[in-house]
Amino acid sequence: MKNENLNILDEVNKGATMGMDAISYVSEKASDCKFKEVLDVEYNKYKEISKKVNNLYSNYSDKEPHETNTMNKMMTWYGIQMKTMTDNTTSKLSELLMQGTNMGIIEGRRLINQNDDAAQDVKDILHEFVTMQEDSVETLKKYL
């Protein structure tokens, strides 16, 4: 049970840190001021989830939660650079973030469906994370 809770918290934290990384890479390319403001808000939502995971993690382990590794960060950065080389419009940037966010939603839903026995506080943060990502997709759709 404890291992299951740690795994979920690690996955949520990895998703949150990956979201923050992607947003910061995309934000550098964004020229639309309103879109940049949306990105700042979304970044802060991911940061808040990560903070909550860190606070909860100590209930289950004396270690730190896993974050994205350097290779994943480099691959995310490189992917964004390549996919925006010929098109760095707000629409394209929004699309890239939506693709990543949708992967996070899929993984989050899988964790929800496969971990009925997880602790309630862990389930709560997982649900909060997935709902936040679903809301983010709705927000980003406006910029396609």
C-alpha cells in the first residue's frame, strides 16, 4: 500500500514538473501577451500541485519525490524547439502544450482506475491534478 501511494505521488510530481518545464520552454517562444499570462497561471497551478505533493510525501517516505530527469527535460526542450522551428504561432504553442497535457490526463486517469486502495489524501491530490489538467486543456483550446 505504501509503495502504491509513493508511486502515485512520484507520478503526479513528475507530471507537474514536466508541465512546468514545458510551459517555461513554450513561454520563451510566445509573443501573445494574453497567452503568456495564461501560461503563467498554468505554471503556477503545476507549481502548487508539486508543492502539495512535497508536503504529502513526507507522510509516506523520508525521501524526496521523483521529478523529471535531465534527459526528459532535454527531450522536452528539443521537441519543442523542433516542432516550433517553422511555426511558433500561439496556435502551435497551445497545441504542443495540449498534447503533453493530454498525455498527463491519460496517465492520471490510469492511476485513478488502477489504484482503488490508495490512501484518500493521495487519491485527492491525484484527482486534483487530473482535474487541473482537464481545465488546462479547455483553457488552451481557446488559443488553437
